[in-house]
Amino acid sequence: MKLPPNVSEADFTAALKEFAAVVGGQWLFTTDDDLYLYRDSYSPMWDEADERTASAAVAPDNADEVVALVKIANRYRIPIYPISTGKNLGYGGAAPACAGSVVLDLKRMNRIVEIDERHGYVVVEPGVSYFDLYNHIQEKGLKLWIDCPSPGWGSVMGNALDGGVGVTLAPYRNHFEAQCGIEVVLPDGRMMRTGMGALPGAKTWQQFRPGFGPRIDGLFKQSNFGVVTKMGFWLMPPPENFTTGVVTIPRFHDLIPLIDIIGRLEQSKIVQGLWMLSSPTTGTRGDAAHGGGAPKIDPAILPVLTDPDGVNMDRLDAAAQAAGLPFWACEFNLYGPKKLIEAQWECICDAVGVIKGARFKLNEIRKLPLPADELKSLFDVGQFGIPSLRTFGLGPMVSYEGEDVVGHIFFSPVIPRTGEAAIEAMEVFAAIARKHKLPYPPLQFPSSIFERAFLFAVGLPVTRSAVVNAKIRDVFRELVVIATARGWGEYRTAPAFYDLIMETYSYNDHALRDFLGTIKEAVDPNGIMSVGRYGIWPRHLRDAGKNGR
Amino acid sequence: MLTRRTLVGAGLAFAASACAGGFGACGSTAQRKPDARPIDALLIDETIETPPQMAAFIESAARTLPVVGLQLDAAAYAKLIGVLGKSRAIVGISSGATLFCLERMAWDHGFRLTQRTDHCAGDACLEDVAAILSGARALAASPLILVRTYRPSRADGMLHAWVMQKSASLPIRQGRREV
Ligand SMILES: Cc1cc2nc3c(=O)[nH]c(=O)nc-3n(C[C@H](O)[C@H](O)[C@H](O)COP(=O)(O)OP(=O)(O)OC[C@H]3O[C@@H](n4cnc5c(N)ncnc54)[C@H](O)[C@@H]3O)c2cc1C
């Protein structure tokens, strides 16, 4: 029997018995076969002594059962680790942050508590997945759209609590920013509601985020201060139409004015859809990733792209000019009434038109929803608010260092929304990839998913070889050091790196970490809740955190 | 010319008419060994290129059990959940990438992967599936560690024939619930 840290076998056995009495024995999982499902399939520590595996899992059906379980955990000081659907692949899967924790599996709590078309919101329990919510909206014929991450099997709540993101309109893409109202069971077993929800019988819980007094919702993102049992989210009315508009600009350094111009358009809320950078020098955007075979690259450009010393941007720029190819392409997703799309596009053309040689192409404006057959043929449908698992369609890269690749971990730094930073990040991360022979595209571009900063996510291969995984962890650490030195911090990370990343947020001798530690002591004196998550540890287990740095 | 998709689609349409009597009515094939545990559905990955024999195979399989085309999208998800809810054992052919997703969705419905073979060619997978459907190959009693180690990839060109069976654990995901 695997035991939680600092818990005797007798106490653990007694606690499990009490857990079973609350939920029913069939919802307490202790066999190896069942606990296998709570291992992180993408763990970079698979089968190593430090792999974070659960000692048991328990699956309540409702918030009252959660309250009872939390109280028992407190009495026996059992670390519990709530998950919603536990599909956090790339950032920890269903595994706990601290080995030996009991996973509180909330999948059974899958009620859509309330959905309001008039005000555009939904209140969900943890087990409601994007698939569930989407299918519910379709079946009821509600005029609502969701914003979903690439994998549609995840939880609306779990994704938001981990800081997840989607791909439609800016106000909805950052899922925690699109939440309005949280119900949470605090570590002492007391239930609390945030915002207007604190007013009994409130009629505006999902309509007025600030509430009264300090706004504390953010304390429940990437933290360990409670089990969230209900959460409200803002949804959008379905846009009438969709199209993409493509801007190309000729020179490598044109990226700098381009990003500034788009930034102004975004700050003015003229550009609200996601926009994606690519380079015609590497072929059509995403061809290979979309299963359409390798992109067609101009033969004159190929030698520059495949140079073993890395892509020299000046040479690539010159080669692109000689081949008559623009260096950059930027594709905008445009939504809304036809006249709004046309007006947005006109604004984009006017603004970007100051860059010499800029070219513009607005594709056909299509009425939504698109026909099912057409949707079927697309690689991704997230931009239409439709969840899928197509992102897994090809799977991860096949092999690294002679080992089968089974998944990946994301290194996810946030970099300034400038052309200068984008160019610097592209060069810096490509150099690391070359040094370690990582499977990496010749050019990788930052993502505009956040509103005011770029995300530069790098997927690192995970294998089942401890040696290769140890190397990847070293590469990860190297990336963190390099990024931190440049002032680029990670927005999210896998449990194996929680402490490493929290260590980098060290302003004024770790004032932030200490403050979070103080809150932890106050609200969770026994240190039972999601121990170690995002580098926040109870006092008695802080040494475990230090080992992780 | 039949494309693979129309082919799977045809198989599905056929299955729907052949199995109008419901799942239970389709649980065994004519050639099945009498003591073999019935397979409740055949799942075919629609994202892979499959050999021409697949057409004939699906058509014959569809006479006796539902054939479900697997796509990694919301509509297919709803269909899949329906199949998992009514089945105790399912057999399929897919890439590692699709199997990876399917396996995890099936876990939530109480299923475990209990058999898996790996082939570069689709017809070898067909043979495996045929053997399982006819009962010539017995179903494993419990999940084997070995069946879990496969590449979750389509890019490697590998196809897998597999079996998933309901385990002793209850399905943790029930139907969607509204308050
Ligand atoms: C190929 C691929 C593509 C991906 N694309 C994206 C993407 O586009 N966008 C994106 O955001 N992510 C992406 N991911 C990462 C991840 O798969 C998703 O974010 C996924 O939605 C997270 O899993 P989940 O929703 O099941 O959340 P969970 O795993 O249920 O939750 C995540 C964490 O939040 C905490 N938590 C969850 N529920 C509660 C609760 N009720 N109370 C307290 N704490 C809780 C737990 O610590 C848990 O570990 C991708 C992953 C892969 C492999």
C-alpha cells in the first residue's frame, strides 16, 4: 500500500474507510489497475522514484460529499488532490503534484447547473467537459458559442483553473478571465462563494465579476486553496459569419512594425479574433501538422532552411526576396456580421498598408455554421467553437534519441508582444533545439493567444526511457534559465517543474511565494489541499518543494 | 471508386439496418464459437488508410454487429459514448494516435484495453480482428501491462488491432446531467 507523506498506515486505512462511507465503496479506488488511470501518461519521470503517483482516488457525486471528504482528510491529515476531468496532458495529466496524495476525482459531478442564453453564461460542475457543454448547447438549440482548448475532452472548469486557453475571440480565449463566480470548498470543509455569489439569493452572480470587497477569484487559479465545485463562465453569441484575411509583408524585419500595428488594432478592440504568424519561406502554414504531407518549399530556399548551423535569417531574407516570396504571412480570423468583418478588414488594410510591399487578401465571408461535411475535412474546428480531439490526430513526434516518443511537456514562456522579442525568442529557442537535436521546425512562431503578450510554447518529447527523460528535464531547466535571464516567465507548467518555475518568480527575495505560503498556512493549516501545486507548500512539507527546485 | 470513408459509412449504414433489433441482437456472428464472449461493436479509425479488403470485411461484420467509424470530433464522441454505454467488449482497428484518445475516453466508461497487436499492414489487423470476432482467439481476462506500451502516433504508420472490455470498476462518467 502506497502511503501519503507523514501518514501512518493505520490512519490511512481508517481515512479510506471513512471516505468509502461517504461516497460508497465502489467510488474509492485503491487497486493498481485503477490507480494506473491516475498516472500522467506524459510524465517526464515515468517509473522513476520521483514520479508523482496517487495512493488512492475517491470520486464524490456532489458538493456535500466533497465537504465530508475534505473534513475527513483534515482529521487524518491526508493530502488530497482535486481534479476535474484529469486530462491535463502536457501539464501533469491526472496525477497529483505531491506523490502519495489521494486524488479527488470530480468527473462524476458533471451537472450543467444553469445555462442562460439571454445573459450568455453557464454554471458548471467540475466534470462537465467541452464535449458535454457543446453537445448540450446543440441539443437544446441554444444561441451560444463556447471557446475551447484544442482537446475537447477536458473540463471547462479544470482547464480554466490551470490557466488554459482557447482560440476564438479575445475576451473568451483566456478561460480564467472568462469566468464569473466560483463556489469552493475551503480546506477546512467550509463552502464559500465568490463575487456576488456571497449574497444569498444573488441575481447577478454570473453578471458582475468584481463583487464587493477584494476580488479573490484569482486565488483559485493555479493554486491549492480549495476544491472548486461550481464555476460560472461567460459564453458568446454565435457569430453570424467567419472568414480569414491574409496579410503578407516582404522583409524579415518588417515583423517589428507589423506586430506594433496589430497591437494597436487589438488594444482598440478592432482585431478580436486570433491571428497567426507564418512564413511562406517554410511552405504553407501548418501543412505537415495538418496531415497534408510535408509543405512545399521553394528549392532555392531549402538549403538555407536545412543549414545544420541553423537558419540564418539574413540569408533566408535574401533568398526569399530572390525567390519573390514574402517573408511573413499573418492570417486573421474574423467573426461577426458581414459589414463588421469588412470594416475590420478595411481597418487592418489601412493600418498595415504603411508597410512597404504589404499585400492583402480577404477570403470569402462564410455564413456560420459551416456545413458538417466541410467541418469534417478541417484539421481543427476550435476556431468555430467546436471541441474535438483532432489535435491528437497525428500524435506526438515519433522518436527522440532512439526512443519512442509517448507525449510531450510544454515549456511555455510569455514574451513581449513585439517583433524584436519574437525574433529573439525564435533564434534563442531554435539554438537550444539544435544543440540538443530536438525535433523542432526550422522556424517556430510565437502565438497571439493572449491579448497583450506572446506565448512561445515549445513541446519537448517525453519517452519511457529514464535516461532520455532526464536529459529532457535538463533541457527544460536550461530553457528556464535562458528565458528567465531575458525576463520571460512561464505561464503554466507541469508538476515536475512547479518549484523550478515558482523559484524564478523571486522578486524581493520571493515575496510572492512567501505571501502565498502565508495564505496557505492560514487557510490550510494541516496542509491537505493540492499539496505542492504551483510550488505552494504547507510548512511541514516545504523541504519536498526545495528538492523540486 | 469507393473511398475509405464512404466505405466505412456504407458499413455503418448496413450495420444500422442489420442491427435494427438493438445491440443485444447483434452480439454474435454466425461463425462464432459457442462459448466465446460476444463482441458488441467494431470500431474503425476513419483517419487511417486501410486496405481494399476492409470493404468486404466491414460489410460482413456489419451483418452481425454495429460498426462504428472513429473520428476525433464532437459528433463521433457522442456516438462513441452511446456505444460504450451499451457494450461490454469492443474490438477495433486504429492508429496509435486514435487508440490513445479512445482508450482514455473508454477508461471513464469502465473499459480497459485488454489485447493489442501492432502491424504495419491493415490486412494483418483484419486477420486479428476476424479471429477475435469468430472466437478463434480468446479474450484476455484482465488488462495486461504489455498492451499499454504503444506509440500514440499516426505518423509511425503503425496500425493496431485491439480489444477493450468492461472492467470491474464502475463507469465514472454517467450521462450528462442538468439541474
Ligand atoms: C496535444 C495537446 C494540445 C493541447 N492544447 C491545449 C490548448 O489549446 N489549450 C489549453 O489550455 N491546454 C491545452 N492542452 C493542455 C491540457 O490538455 C488542457 O488544458 C486540458 O483541458 C486540461 O485538462 P482538464 O481540462 O481535464 O483539467 P484537470 O486535469 O481536471 O485540471 C487541471 C488541474 O486543475 C486543478 N483542478 C482541476 N479541477 C479542480 C477543482 N475542481 N478544484 C480545484 N482544483 C482543480 C488540478 O490541480 C488539476 O490538476 C493541450 C494538451 C495536449 C496534449
